[in-house]
Amino acid sequence: MRIVDWAGDDEGGPAVVLLDQRALPGATEHLYLRTVDELIEAIRSLAVRGAPSLGITGAFGVALAAHLHGTATPVAVAAVRAAAGRIAVARPTAVPLGLGVARALEALDDGPPAVLAQARAVAAEAARVNAAATARAADLAQELCADRPLRALTVCNTGPLATGDGGTALGAVLRLHERGALAEVLACETRPLLQGARLTVWELAAAGAPHRLCVDSAGPAAIASGLVDAVFVGADRIAANGDVANKIGTYMLACAAARSGIPFVVVAPEETIDPHTPTGADIVVEQRGAEEVREHGGTLLTLPGTPVYNPAFDVTPFDLVTAIVTEERAWGPGSSPAPSTAGPRTALAPR
């Protein structure tokens, strides 16, 4: 199923094609985005979401701008770069969005077809990265936990919908399922937009993986009750010191995992590590609209006009993380989180 793709030069003109994640699980609908404004609105409204998928979308968005404006004159190139700048900041927290835009711009001098080829390369690279990271994370989980099928817990959505082929944190869980090493997945519903209930459950059901859904506040209770062997989460940005920004609700799971002594594993691409963001305190956390909390499906859930605090993400300190796992390595507190091309992963002991 196409999550992010290119429609080609059909009679309607070039378009970026997105699987509209707002419609899932009730309907499978694709959006054909033919302007940069439409693409930016799709990003902001979460028709596409998940840091790696945003990076792929950003790259295809630059390809769309290049096809719309051309690259034959300085004015045209300036227009493409201006559009790319708007795409890159459509959502501020995730690192891959800006990186995908930058990757596509590298080919701008060679014309629109080259930019499109670069966008496709970004998508292909995501699939390779995910395959390596998920295998590494599944191996690590089996080392850290008892030699029996694992009971996993996750929040938000980190499968192929959010990351491209293979997934990240949910991809690692599905690797365990493929190995016959998964007893159950407990999926947090992920208020207020229910990415866990709508998207993660949809992907788990499609894979035939045993699962249950829980409200977000039940996650720590499940951990404390001994119902969870390991927590798997993704990341939208990892600070230079290893602090992790991920979907709101992640921090409380990390606290509960640390208190109960079970592994808390972050699975994300190396590119998610931002050396220019020193600590989690420096991460810009996106604040989203009040209507997402006050309403659901058009139904008002509280008093009209109630003030709302609606951060899209929270930050988990590195000392609560058992391991950050990328396509290249795994490391935990006490080892350097700086990006590395070293192949072997760091051996980690249970808490």
C-alpha cells in the first residue's frame, strides 16, 4: 500500500500521493496533492505523520515544487527553494522533515527529474534503515528479557504508516512476532488523536499479531502490574545528550519502566539524532490546537471555550532510556549518543 508516492505527469499534472491517515481505520483513501499549499496542509493536519514518513513527504514535496516551477531560471530556482523552506518548517519537532527537504534540494541543479529521483532515494533509504534498526532492536530485546515470548507495550504509531517500509519501534515488535517471540502487544490509544487506537491496532491486526488496546493512563499501571516485559517507542528528535522527544505520553511510560526495572527501548534512524540540539530542554515541542482535545469527531467533550494544554510531544531524559537503537548501533546511558558509523552495537545489560 502506498503511504507516500508520486503520481507522475497524468492529465491532472504532477502530484504527491498520500494515504490519508486521518481516515483510517474506517476508510482507505488517498490524497493527490498538486500544490505545495495542499502538501503543507496535509502535513499539518496529520494526513501524513511519523518522523520518517514526514522526511519522505518533504522530499517529494520539493520534487513537486521543482515540477511546478521548473529549475531553468534563477527565479524558478528561488521559487522552489522558498517552497522547500515552507515545507521544512510545517511541523517543528521532527528532524527527518527538514532533512528530507535538504536531501531533495541537493539535486536541484540537475532539474526536476533528478529531484524526483532523489526523493525516491530517500524513501528507499528509509526502508533499508528500518530493516537494520528493527532487526537490531528485536535482537536486543530478546537478550535483555527472559527467553520466552515477550509482552510489549508501545505508544502512538511507529509502523510503516509512520516510517516507511518496515517501521521502527512497532517494526521491532513485528520482528519479534515473525520470530514467534511475541506473546502480546499492549497498544496505548494515544490521545487526543488516537494514533494508537486507529493506526497501530490497524497495523497489528493486519500482521496477525496478538494485541490489546488500553487508554494511555493504563500503560504505567500495566507495567507496574507485571503485564509488560519491555516498552518500545520511536522518536521524532533525539538531543545530542540522548534525551528523546516522542509522542506525548512517552515520558510516563519511561518513568514506569524505570520504576519496575523493565527495558525501555527507543528505535529510530540515526538521522533523528540532532547534534545541534544540546539537551531535551532545547527541543521545540509543537503545541497543537485546542479543538483536538475539546472535541472528537465533531462532538464537544467539555465546556465550549475551555482552555487547553495540547503538546504533541514530551521529552524523556536519557537516564530513563535502556537503549536507543538505530540502523548502526545501540547504546544506553554511560556511552556516547553522538552519531556514529560504527557497525557493532554496544552490549547492554538489563536494569
